[in-house]
Amino acid sequence: ARALVELAHRADVVGGTRLTAAVARLAAEGSPLMRGAAGAVRVLLGHEVPGELGRRVASWLDAAGDPESRSALAARLTGLLSAAGPLLESAAPALEPLLDRVSELSDRDFLDRLPSLRGGFDTLSPAARERLLDTVEERLRDTHLGDTGNIAPVTLALWTAADLTARETLAAQGLLPPPPDPTAQDPTAETATGESHRAGGHGHAPGTGRRIAPADRWRLVLGRRTDRLPESARPLATALDELYGSGRGEGSRGDLTGAGRGGGREAPYPGVREWSEELAALFGPGIREEVLAAAAAAGRRDTLAELDPRGVRPSVDLLRSVLRHAGGLPESRLAALRPLVRRLVEALTRQLATQLRPALHGTVLPRPSRRPGGGLDLPRTLRTNLATARRGPDGVVRVIPEHPVFRTRARRTADWRLILVTDVSGSMEPSTIWAALTASVLAGVPAISTHFLAFSTEVIDLTDHVDDPLSLLLEVSVGGGTHIAAGLRHARELVAVPSRTLVVVISDFEEGYPVGGLLTEVRALAGAGCHVLGCASLDDSGRPRYSTGVAAQLVAAGMPVAALSPLELARWVGEKIA
């Protein structure tokens, strides 16, 4: 997202046709994070007015009715605020639709979206959220006069006097309702889940009405000035602070002047179980699972035991946290995590297979068929039905397609061998997970025989586990040094027909041994006729992270090096096999 903004800053005002089209495509078709970033960049470049962006952000909030869309809401806000955080603060048309929508939501709908909103706005530093809250409170302040349109002030004064006179008359007749008792407890301010189980005892989340004031909603969303919240809303802030804390960047060390965040008065949570129970009482079981999963993905391993495998939303970050935690556990405790790992692996593999299999259509050939299903093979249909050709009264020859011929797909019978040589040294954890999942998907393609080699300073052949991604991931042990040449040497022993062998190295190319041995292995594979490819590792944010110096030498030795997503790797495999 920040790289996209940097590109926009270096471009001219218009940005050129290609840049304009690329940003528009990202805003419409990119990942949730990139959609948010591209929307902000379009405003910065003048391609879109701030009000249009504001209405789109408000629509994100409207659509966040299920776990997937709430996760997308947090990602889109993260992209938007990473690209142009001050935009909401400085451009009123971009803020007002979101401001109105947050105020109009019922308490139940607001609470369902609150963790995602807090997670998105947590991208901003505490100082930036403090400034944004100043802007929000300024626009929400009750002392500001509303727009009276074209009504004359004298007329308004007369109407006000008439209203006051009517109120006095009703009061004299005893017809006014009694004033509300400030000490009475509002039954709608309780959640349906009943009493909070927090050890220190807290209030309850408001119900389905609109009992949380708009200013208090924004204090919860931005995690600032929570000392000004009413007693019934403070547990909400405390529960979310357990995950997000005070934030990062300017103001995170408590160096803000003025009111600041304000000190909380809530008792600390004795443990993750009490926090989990409080989340369920305040937000409901579904939102609790989303918050705990976000905490686990952020590195809080103590939350894993509280996650329900059936309700968790799969993500690579969460899977990585679970595998890190599982690596040092005895089998007795590991058994409790297996259902969660199995659920995550199966869901992620299914999602990846949906993306990769269309890219592997190059492994099949078209052939004629009488069965409908594929596209019509017009030349073959005409040749097959020439006997039905008749010349009409107007002289035009017509062919009646009594036996249409369609295109179908015939699988190749010639087998290809794909050898994934995967670096599992300490810096390769995210890429290792993607490599294992990709290998399991590719293993299901009949035209490919998939091998999986894991290496650090030693090489382990895990091909027997490639059909079971759960077993494969649990067998992989991430850590140690890097000896790429040893992995390629083992791969060379698996080559039977070089022209039908694909060798893919997934590594950061930080070779821990002399580079000469690595270059020798690459030249031997390329010289034999193997199709070789180097895939650069990706860091947690998706950016390529690898040794460019070693990569340049590998390219010169005959191995192209590129930073490819699993989908792009599958396309490369499909093109080679086709």
C-alpha cells in the first residue's frame, strides 16, 4: 500500500494512462487491502472526489455482516489508512459518510463491526487517532447550530417561543412524562448473553437500540479517551485494548499532550480464559472467535487453546502461529491442536486449489466429442453434417446440424515430474507454508508427479506426505542454516527424463556455503535440459526478500529467478506442460 502511494507521488498529476488504469483496476479487483490503498491513491491523484471514496467506505461498513466481510473491512481500512491516513482528517467529504453510518447503526450491528473497525484504525499511530478524534468530536459537538435551510431566523424564533409556551401549558396540566431516573438501569443496555464472567465484574454491552452515543462509538473505534466512556461501555474498550494495546508510532509511549487516551480503571484479565469469556459476554461467541483468531495470528499463542476449530476463519498468519506453537509441544498437547490445524489446512488448501486448477488447464488437450459441455467445434460440425445441406428458395445453402460436435478435454498421458526444492531455514516460514499447500494441490494433477524436498543444512524427502498437507506441514521443521546446493544435488538424483522435469527452488538464496557449488548444480540441471526456476521468498507483508547478488549469478547460470505467488507458479507449470 505504501509503495503504491510512493509511485503516485513520483508520477505527474494525471499519472499517465497506464497508471490510471492500473490503480482503477486495483481499486476494483485487488485484494481488500489493495482496494483500500488504491481508493486513497485515486483521491490523491485527483481521479476521484473524496465524497465518492467516503460513500464507498460507508458501503464497506454496511456489507460487513459476516466474518469474511468483516475481515475484508479491517483489511480495506488498513490499506486506506496506510496509504493516506490524514485523508479522513483533512477531507470532510471522505469522513462524513462513515461518520453518519457509524452513528446510525444499531448497537448490535455496531458491536459486531467494532473489532474490525478498531483493527483497521489501529494502523494509525495514537497521535493520528487523537487528531482524528478531535475532528470527529468537532463535527459531532451538540453546541454547533444545524443548517436551517431557507427558514428566516425570525420565523424560527416564533416557532421556538410557541413550543416553549406549549410545554409550559402541558406541564401545568400534568401531561408531560416524568423525567428519566439517572440511577435506574436500562434493561436494553444488557446483552442477551447475560452476566459477564470477568473476575473483576464489568457492565454489559448495549442491546439492539442506539444507546451508545456517537462520540463514545468513535472513542471505542479509535481507542482514545476511553476514560470519558460511560461505565457500561468501558469493558468494551478494555477487551479490545487487550488485543491492540495503545498502538504503534507517534504517541505510543504516552508522550501526548492534552487529554490523551486517559487511564483506564478496569481490572487486568487474570488469563486468556477470562478474556475469552468476557469477549463472549460483550460481543457474542462469533465475534469472540474472530478476536481470538486475530490475537493468535498476531502471535498470542495462549489464545490457541480457546479457539473453536469450527468457527475460526482460516488464514496463513493464524496457521503459522499454530504451527510455531505446535513445534515445541509434546504429543499429548499436540493432539488438542490437531483439529484446529486440520481445519485451517483443509480450508486454505481448498481455497488455493480453486485458484490454481484453472491455471493448470494447459495440461489437457482439446478433442472432439458428441457430448454437449464444451464449446461448439464449428469446422468439424460442418464437415460432419454436409449430407444435410439444402439449397433454399432464396438460393442460400443451409446445413442442418443434426450431429453437432463439441470440444472437450483429453488429459495428456505423458507424465511430467515436478520437484519442489523448498528452503526451510529460519527465515522461510511464510513461504514454506505456501510451498507445502501448493505442492499438495499440484499433487492432485494427474499429469504431474510431484516431489517435495525440504532443506536447511540437510535434505529431507517428504514426497510421501505430499498428498496430505496436514502431515506435510507437521513434518516440516523450520530452522537452521541454508545449503541450496545440497537440495539441488538431491533433486538431480530424481531426474529421469530431463526434458519433462520441472525443478523449482523456493528460497531467499542466502546460501550459507560457497556459491560455486550452487552454480555448478544449476548449470548441471539446465545443461541436461531440465526446466529450472527460482522462486524468491516473500516476507510477512508479501514483499520479495532475497539475495539479489546470488540471484543474479543464478540467472547467468541458467536459472530464472522471480517473486511468484502460488497462482503465478501454477501458471508457469501449466505453460511448461502445455
